[in-house]
Amino acid sequence: MDSLPSDIIDVNVSFVASPLVKKKQEPEQMSLCDFPTSGSYSENLCSHQTFRKRSRELMQELDTQSVDIALHSSKKKARRPLSRVVSFANMIMESPGKAGKVLHRSVSLKENKDRPASPASKYRLPTKSSPQRSSLRRKFSALRPQIPLNWVDVITPEAEKLFTKEETKRHEAIYTVLRTEMELIEDLKMVVSIFLQPMLRLELISEEDHSRIFGNIQEILPLHEDLVARLQELKKDDETIDGFGKAMKEWVAMLSPYADYCANLVIAKHTLEQMKLLPGVQDFLQRCLDSEFSRKIELWTFLDSPRSRIMKYPVLLKEVKKQTPADHADQPYLSEALVNIDSLLREVDRRTGIAKCRDVILRLDYLSDEQRCAAIDESQFIMCSGTLKNKNGSKLQVFLFDRVMVLTRPTSRRSCLTYQVYRNPIPIEHLMLEDIPDGEARIGGSFRGAMSMASTRSSKHLFKVSCSAPEICRHSHTLQACSDYNKKAWLDAFSSAKSELVKHQLLQKQQLQPPQFLNSLPTSTTFSVRLITSPNNKTT
């Protein structure tokens, strides 16, 4: 019994009850007349205490019998069936040895036989005997290995006295990097072993969708394992790490796969939402969410954790650098590591911006071919996006790309979010912007709203956009932002889009111009070309 997991033991104990229900016994009837009234005071007191003790014993016996009757009554309380958990354990783990058989025998008492078969029951793996069942069960039952929160919790109190306050703060900052790396590794391992491999083995989705959802996560996991291994090698007997800055500088240079992973997250989220509509995938993910090893966290949160992690490295390294003395050997390495991580984050932002832009462009739904323009396909970034109201009070989803402005209406087609293009797009080179001061214009709305005082306040945060080329777009749009801050953000985005377009056009002109040494030659200079031909060919 000691080799079994604790949760199995608890299940077995919860069902140990008396197989025979004793007949309910009637308590002995004792009245005040039965209470002895004669005798000395001490005898009467002892009799009174005996009476109270006997009454307590009778009440306890009645309570015990009522519990036994409740356990064996035909009208049992509604229990949460464990069939979902049991079948899910068969899906992700090899089948039981001795401990697994005990588990099935114990939980079979709780199963609801009237419950219909699960849609994922056909995905159940064939059973195989495995002596590692109990260890696997114990591994998946653990929420997360308990890692000491602070560095001072790792060392002894005597060792802590050997370090100054400043040294302790520096070691705490370094230990925070190590501890959070270990926690991320555990999460990524769980994603691979619980989500990635079972979904691929059970063929719940195609290999193409599988690669879209998980991307190159199997390249990200070894990177963090390598960093932990580097820091563990540098750890001394007193739990301090020497050479942290150099190790981080060398490791940051290896993080190029992060650009591909973060850019793929845009497609991963959309694909995952589509795959959740499949009954098998939906049931599988729900079982994972109900299980204890997922900590009630959805798959998308785990997939997004590497992106969140890489965004925290500048803060973590700056804290270590702050607690490191100016003359320490790690200072130059930490500075170089910060420069490299900032460069990587800019590349991640650029790649992610391109991916978001392409995703929105693919979701555009054109009502006519006239709405299609080359500026949309040439766009690479979204300068600003959000919900704005037009002059009729209707909400529009507006996208300001780096080459064109598109007004859309969100729609749903086959459970997929799309954007129906409203009017013709306006290229940035022909975009005209007018800032409307508060109170100088009024936008429409419902009749009830027009008769209320709210209509006088609806004329705030307005601006107007139009096209200078009527053949491209002959409509103008009066748009309303939700706040003055939002309006300023849109106006700044328009200005940035204009300036970026001017820079792009100047760069194109410079590339099309002839080299400088040709421009420096006199205009009267001529070039003579001598043609060398064979005797049989004539030239003129």
C-alpha cells in the first residue's frame, strides 16, 4: 500500500464502509423520575455525570448509524463522475500495472453508468501493462515541482551571515532568473508531453494544423534547458553563481528561433480556435483543463508563455546589472546582453507585426472588385486599429496600414471572424485628414438619442478623412473616437504613416538614381564603343 499514490489511497478509503447496516436502535428512555434523588450530594453528582455521559454516547451512536445509512441509501448524493478523468488517463499514459488496477477497481464504484459515451472514447489507446504506472501517475498528479522562492531559502542561516546586504540582493536577482527558467521548462515539457504528443499520436488534427498551433516550440525548450545547465555548472558550493554575465551574453545570441515562434503565434491562436470546434479536440482539451496537472490553465496560456518570458529578460537583466558593482567583471557582459536582447525584441516585434498584418489582410471580405487595391497587398504593418463610429452612429472596425486605410464591419463566416470592407480603401498618399474641434459637428444616431441631451455630447472626439483622388475613393468619412486620448492616438498614427511613406518614396528614388560618379561627369563627355565582329558578319 505504501507504493500506491496518495490519491489512490484516498479513493479506496472513501469507500470503506460497513457492508451491513445495523438496525437503528432506539435510545433508552430516561426521565427525571429515574434520576436518583436520594443519597449524599457526591452520589447524586456521580449519578448525574453518568447520565450525561450515557446520553452523549447514545447521540454519537445515532450519528454514526445515520452516516452509515446515508452511505448505503439508494438515494445517494450526486457525485461527480470520474469516467472523464479515467478515460483521459488512458489516452495520455500507458496502461496500468498493479497500481492501475487498484485505481480502476476503486473508481468504478463512482462511475455513472447512465452517462452516455464520450465523443473521444474512440480515441482511447490500447491497454498495455507497464510497471511505471504508479510513477507516471505520481508525476502527472504533481502540480509543479516546489522550487524555493528566494535564494536565502536555499542556503543555511550560517551561510547567509557571510554575505553583505548588497551581495545578497545580487544573488537574489540571479536566482530569480534561474528559478523562473526552471518553472518555464516544466510548463514547456508539460505542453509537449500532455498536448503536443498525444494530439499528434491520436490524430485529432492534421499535421499541418499541428505545426501551426505548436510552431517550433520543440526548438524553444532546448534553449532554456541549455541556460539552466550553464548556470548550474557555474554554481558553487555556497549556491552562488560566478560568471553569470558572460553566460547570459553567450546564451542571448542563440535566441533567433524566438522570432519564428512569436510570429507564428498569430496563426496559432486562430487555428486553435478553429480546431476547438471539432468534437474530438474540444473534448480532449476539456479533459486537460479538468485535470490537476494542467493547473486549470488553458493550452493557449502555455503556448503564449515563451513570448511573455522573452519580454521579461530586459527587466531581469537590468535588475541584476543594478545590483552588480560597477567594477564587477559581469558589468560589460550584462550591457552587451541587454543590447542583444533589445535587438532581438525589435526583430520579434517586426516579424509579429508582419504576421498580424497578413492575418488581417486574409480576413478582408470584399464586396466588389473595385474595393481591391495594390496598396493593401503592399502593406506590411498595422499602424493603428480600433473601433470608430461614423456619422450615422454605426461602429466600424478601422485598420490603418502603412500604405492604406481600410474601414470594415466585423462579421462571422463559418465561425470565423472576417472583416467586410466598407466603402473603398483610401491609400495613404491620397489621404486627407481634418481635425474637427469639439462641438463644431454632430453625428447621427437613433431618434431617441437625438431627442436626449446625449446628442449634444456626441459631437466630441471627431475627425474627418477623405481622398484627394475621387477616381479611387469619392467618399469622405466623419469618424468619432471613444475618448480624447484615443483620438490623439489616431491622429499621431496618421502622421506616422505619412512620414513613413515619404521616407519609403525617397529611398526608392535614391535606388533608381544612377551612381554618383556618373552624375559628376561632364555632359559633353561621349563614350565610344568598338564592336568586334567576325569577318562574315557586317556591322553598320
